[in-house]
Amino acid sequence: MALEQTFRDVKKASRQLALMTDEQRNALLGYVAAAISRHSDLLLEANKRDLARMDESNPMYDRLMLTPERLQEITASLRQVATLPSPLGHTLKEKTLDNGLHLRRVSVPFGVIGVVYEARPNVTFDVFALCLKSGNACILKCGRDAIDSCRAAVDLIHDVLHTAGVDSNIVQLLPASHEATAEMLNAVGYIDLCIPRGGKHLIDFVRDTAKIPVIETGAGVVHCYFDKAGELSIGRDIVCNSKTRRCSVCNSLDCLLIHESRLNDLPSLCEPLALKGVKLHVDTRTMIALHDNYPTDLLVPINGDDEWNTEWLSMQMSIRTVDSLDEALEHIDTYGSGHSESIVTEDKAAAERFQTMVDAACIYVNTPTSFTDGAQFGLGAEIGISTQKLGARGPMALEEMTTYKWLIEGHGQIRE
């Protein structure tokens, strides 16, 4: 492998992290945050080069963009991670056997974590912060769209590490090529865990190609069900916030399901969406309810069942009218991705049934899916939203970036 020496260097550097104290890790995070503030002009200039290569109408454009405000958020996130308790060295289970052997299960880093991501330069800093805090080295593989931004970020981090006398191989950025991705996904013995962050196509490719362990994250076909007992004023705010707060992220709303008895309220429910310019893809009953009550140029008939399965990542969403809670549950079971789902209802029994029956990492009652975020959950920055069931599920932060080992102490015991 052309990149084998890089993988070997990162693996070796990961051992240095085991000797670093939490105070030293926290100090490094502070140094990086300060460097971002000092050199924000360099980061923004690199980001402009990436943005110049992308059409502004591309749904990924907003994700790619860095601004002074977003850089401030990144520095605040780094400092927030530094304040969090260390996830390492915790005794998760402890007991003494009848023969006197003392057993402890202790949290430890994975070692080397590889992250494949698309046009999200902020992910570079998020991953570095969480990996450093949890004692993991990291290998980053961003998409071509964000390569200048991510390279500038890693160069800045390397400068800080050099100044602090820390091996810069604890974080490495791979070339933005398909060949590099292939080598990364086959780096058995070097990378302990791979986390893809991006759309469904990227996640499917990583899962189907990798020979190293993978945690699936990110792709979200997100629903909100407005029940027959839903409160209109609450529903208006929830639907609008879920869709328009930041439409290019994985927790944004993709499909509104509405009970047929509430179709008269649909124009009012969708009024905030019209003001934001959201394009609606709707079924026949929904079209009738919104005809003359929603901008004509923003209202189109649904184009086949595949559109129910679309993660829009833009100012678009679909709406389907259902006859019952059970029909809404069936729709979510068919088209959901296991990410985030919500219900708007004042019926406690309906809410409990929704929570019980929906199979997703995060399930909301009378609040928007936009809260699916590690920082919003009080976890600090996140490395991704896991949609699988084995191991981490939902927002993945520091605790989810550790594994464990057993420590066994005796005094001459032997097994019969």
C-alpha cells in the first residue's frame, strides 16, 4: 500500500497518547482553539478556494462554508471538549472471584480511528478534538470539495503539535482520492475503527467495502408525524424548525406525515415553510388541501415512491396524508433510516405507542429533530450520529470513542 508508512506512523504515534495526561490533552485543545482565532484569515481563504469550485445551488454548499461565526463556534466547541471529564480509565465493572482473582473492566481508547467525510471542514476539528480527548489518534479522509479547507486545518493543528513537542502523526489527512479511500478501508492492523460521515451513498460504500470495523453514521431520512391530537401552534414551530434551522444537516426534516382529520390545518401548519421558500413534494390528498394555500411554484406532486426515501439536504421536503397512527408507523418503518423521528400529539397513549414502535436512535415527542446533536445532548462535540444498533447509537461523543479491557490481578492462583 502506498499509504502504509502513513498508517504505520499514526499507529506508532497513538501509543504516545496513552502516556499523555488529561491535563496535557486539554491544554493542547486550548492551544488549537487559540491558533484558530489567530489564523482565521488563512482558514477562511482556504475555504474560499473550495467554495469557488462548488455551485452555490449545491445542497452541500452550506455545509462546506466557513464563516467567522462558524470558526468561533469551532473554537468554543474545542474549549468545551477540554472541560469534559475524561472518558478513560473508568472502572466499568469490578468483582473478586471465589479463587481470589480480582477483575476490573476499564475504559481505554480504540487506538486509531479513521473518519471518511464529505464537504464538512468543521468535522476536521471536531474529530481531532474528540480523538485527542479520548486518547485516540485519527486518520482523516475528506472529499475533494473540502480538501483546501481540511488541509489548512490539519496544517494548523500540526503547527500546534510541533510547538508543543507532540508527534504530529496523531492526526493525518489522506489525499482526496478514491485510491486513498480504498487503502484506508483496507488498513487492517493499522486502523481500529472507521466512521463514515456523509450521505447514504458514502455510508453504503464504506460499509460494503471496508475490511476494518465500521460504525454507520449520518444518513437520515427524518419524519415528523402530526397526529389527530396534535396542537397546531406547537406543530407549526416544530415542523419549521426541523426543516429550516439548517436544512443541509442529517437531523433536518425530510417528510411530514399528517393525519387525514387535520388536513384543514395543513395550510396553517405549512405557512412558515412558505415564508422560508421550502419546496413541497406531496401526495394527492395533500395537494388538494394545499391548492391555492401554498405558492404554486413550490408545490409539486410526489414523483414515485423513491421520493419518500429521499434525504433532501436542501429546502425541500415531502408530505404524505395518512389515515391513522399505524399507517404513519408503517411509513416510517418502510422509509426511515433509524436516525431521528418525531410525533406532535397531546394524546399520551399515541406518544407512548410511537416511542415503543418506532425503531430509531432518537425519538421525539412534541419537539423537533433538530436537537439530535452531541452538543445539544450535553455531550460536547460529536463525531457522528450512529444509526446502527451494535455498540454506539445516536450522537457519538467521548464515551462512544472508547472500548475496554479486562485487568486481572492474582497472587499465584492457577487453573485446575
